[in-house]
Amino acid sequence: MDQNALATGIAVASAFEARHETVLDTFRKRLIGICGPLGLEEALLNQAIAQARQVLIDVTDSVRTGQIQVDETAIAFLWQTGSAGVQSNVHPVESLRTANELFEPVLDAVIETASGQPDATCIIRTATQALQRSITTRIRWASEMYVAFLLDRVQEAQLAERRRIARELHDRVGGSASVVSRNLELAGAYAKTDPDRSQSKMDVAYRASLHTLEAVRGVATDLRLESKFDNMEQALRGFLDVMGEGNATVDLAVRGDEAWVPPEVLAELFLVVREALRNAFRHSSANTILSHVDIAPHEVRAWVSDDGVGFDPDAGTASGGGGLASMRERVELLGGKLALHSTPGHGTMIEAYIPLAGAVA
């Protein structure tokens, strides 16, 4: 690169550098004007501005030297260490949209700055190549981080499911199995000295073994039912058929288009309604159980009501309390609310409300 071209590059780079804040202001306004998280969330907006500032530095250095000055290794290191200051849960589509909003104002500023200068064509070509490489390198690493984020989410979901199954086995199977084991030991101990008491312990062990078998079947049934299902009402009716308990009349209705509900939300809602129905069957001694799920584009509301024995929610002695806590946790993790209404002798009602994406609070 001859001295004249170098001097021109330095002059254009200095003039372009003076326009950085103007370019960033234009970029910010364009981001605010588009839909999506980058145009709405201040933290993401600021992170996008910070990345854009680094892109401008890359372009400026490239124009100043006449060679592409994009350190891809340094960019990779910043992303891998988290020093790039960007969130990993931003979808690559958003990164592309952001790049599109940045490319035009940067290139316009380069063209306006270089216009009329000697070797303007070479300067613009160098700046364009640097701009393209700086942006695409960052998009590539943003995509890598997004994939890593998704893999972490999958792993977390798998671990959570394993913990849930372990709790189910411990709570629903382990307790009854312990009763069986303990009473069989006592029956053996009393076999010679107190045959009647030994037989009593055998009877307790037998009844507990039936409960254990029922619990194992219940867990196995739950695992089958938690596989992907195509229709909420069919899945709930299938659960009711499997339960086959009590003489209560059940009125079940699911209204609305399930396509409005994300699959993960629908799966969690199924688990909540299923647990409420199970509690009503096992603990309410009800003659009638009502269960409705109403789906709208902006929200889902579900409730299970029975005319059974009821209980005092403030007493903290309701059967299935752990199940209620699990239902509440599932709903709240989805940004919703769960309410319990019950009075001794006057039945129980559980209501769940879950807002859907895009709903106005």
C-alpha cells in the first residue's frame, strides 16, 4: 500500500470514526422500531449496541490500514468466556435481524465518508469486506452459544424429570414398601410367641403390599401418559379410564384450539389437571367431579371442582398436600397462578390460570 493510499485511508478512517455515535444512534432507533426482544428489552438493546460498536471499530481499523482487521480468534474468546456481554438465549433469527439493521447505516456512512476521495472504490470494498466478516463472525458465535443454551435446557429438563420420577417412587412406592418390610419383620418376630399378633402384622403387610402394587402401577401409568399426546381431552379421558376409581360422575370438557398453546405449556397443564383429578378421586368422596379447560389465544384457564368432603386449607392437613405444591409450582413456572377453594363438607375447587405468549397483562 503506497503512502498516498495509506494517508487517504487514515483520513477516511478518522472521518468515519467521528461518525460512530451517529451510526449507533441510527442503529438504536432502527432496533427500537422492529418487533422482537431486541427491540423491546433494554438489556438486549444495550448489548446489541455494544456489539455494533465493536463492529465499527473493526471497520475503522480496516479502512485505516487498508487490510481486513477482524480478529476472529479474539471474538471467539470473548464469546466463549462470556465477556462479549450477550445473552445466550437470543434466537439466531434475532441476530440476523439485528445485523440487517446495522449493515445499511454502517455502509452508508462509509460511502458518504469516502465519497470524492482518491481510491474511494478500494476503501469502500475493504470496509464492506471487514463489515461482512465482523458481523458474520459474531453471528456464528451467537448461534453457537444459542445451541449450547438449548443443550443446557435439555439437560436441565432431563435432570428435573429424573428427580421427579425419584420423588414419585419415594413418596408413592417407598412408603408402602417400607410398611410391608417392617410388618413382615414383626410377623416373623411374633410367629412363635404371639401367633395372633403375627397374623395381624401379616394382614397389615398384605394390605400395604396392595397399596405398593397400586402405587407402582400408578407411576407406570403416569410415565405412559406423559409421552406426547395429540389431544388434551383424549389424554385426560384416557387417564380417567385408567383410574377407574370410585362412583363419582365426571363431567370433562376442553374448549378452544390447542394450537394456541405451546406444546410444553400444554404438557404441564395436563399434569396439573391430572393431579387435581387424582386428588378428587382419592380424597374427596365426591358424587360429582367437574373439570373444564378453556383455551383462548391469550390465556388458558382450567378448573377441577367436586362436591365431596372438602377440608380446611388453612389447617395444612389436606391429603395430597405435596401434589398441590407440585401443581402450584408447575403453574407458577409458566407465569400463571393457582388458587384453591375448599370448605369442610362443601367440596373443593382448584383453578389454574396461565397467560400465553403475547398476552397483554
